[in-house]
Amino acid sequence: MRKKGAHWNHKMKLVLRELEGKMQRDSILGPNPSDDVWPKPDQVEAWTAERRRQRTGGQYCSSAAQTGYQSKEEQKRKNFVRDVLVQVAKSAAFALATVALIQGVVKVLPDSVTVSSSVGGRELPIYCVETDKKQVALSFDAAWGNEDTGRILEILKKHDVKVTFFMTGGWVESYPDDVKAILAAGD
């Protein structure tokens, strides 16, 4: 079986060499009136001989032509095996890419996920979050009275405990100094 384009590649090389030689001669000697005919008959004969040589199993023919002809069944079998191997290679590459993508997501995604809860655009407290860490989240609802706010802040600071305060709008308006104290204690 002959490689497609191999003989065209060789022809192109011959033509380019001839053009290059003609351009060099013209630049050195100037144009020659006898060179008006191109290609010259001896060049055409050389190209024709080269084509004949290629058709009879020269260096540009594939190994199938050099080793003899294959039956259609042998060729079909080889093509089938080649197609199967290509498909297996593609599947393996896809599987490896998928595994790499999943590993990347597993390593990167947990660090970039934030948990939020809202209804109708209104943020709500988060009551439960699944985690493998052994930890607890403390929160205080500031909705009425402020009698214990100062004492709670002192105890939290003494034991270096972080908590979340949930405050209603009415409580914030009624106790602005406590809101500022909670904010300052959070630093």
C-alpha cells in the first residue's frame, strides 16, 4: 500500500529544486532566452522515470507493498485490531482525565463552599452543618432584654470562645451600645 501524498511530496521537492536552480542561474547570469521552455524535456523524462520507480516498490512505498500483498481478510483484521487499540487508548485517556478532574474537585471544592440559608432573600440562621470535624457552633439570639449581654461577653472572652449573635432589628435599635460591644468583642 502506497503512502498517500508521498509521490506528490517528492514531485514538489523536484519542482522546487528546479525553480531554485533556475532562480540562482538567472540571478548570476541573467535570463537565458533558451530557458523559455520549462520544464525541459530531459527533466520531464527524469520525473517520469522517478514515477515509474515509485510504482514498482521504491523507497516511498509502504512495507505492505514490499512484503507482498495482503488478503482483504488480513487487512480487515489488522484494521479492526488497530481501531480497537485506538478506542481503548481513547477510553483510557478519558478515564484518566475524569479521575484527575474528580480528584481536583474533591481537594479544592470543600475549601471554597460556604453554607447559607435564606428564604425570600432573608438570611436565616444555620442550625446544622454536616462535617467530619468534632466541633460545635454556639449562638445567642438577642431579641429581648440586655441584662446578661455584658456578663456573656466577659465569660466568652475569658475562655476565648467564639460565638454568633443573632439580633433582631428592634433589639439593635433599643440597645446600640450592646451592639457596639458585641462587635468590638468579635475582633
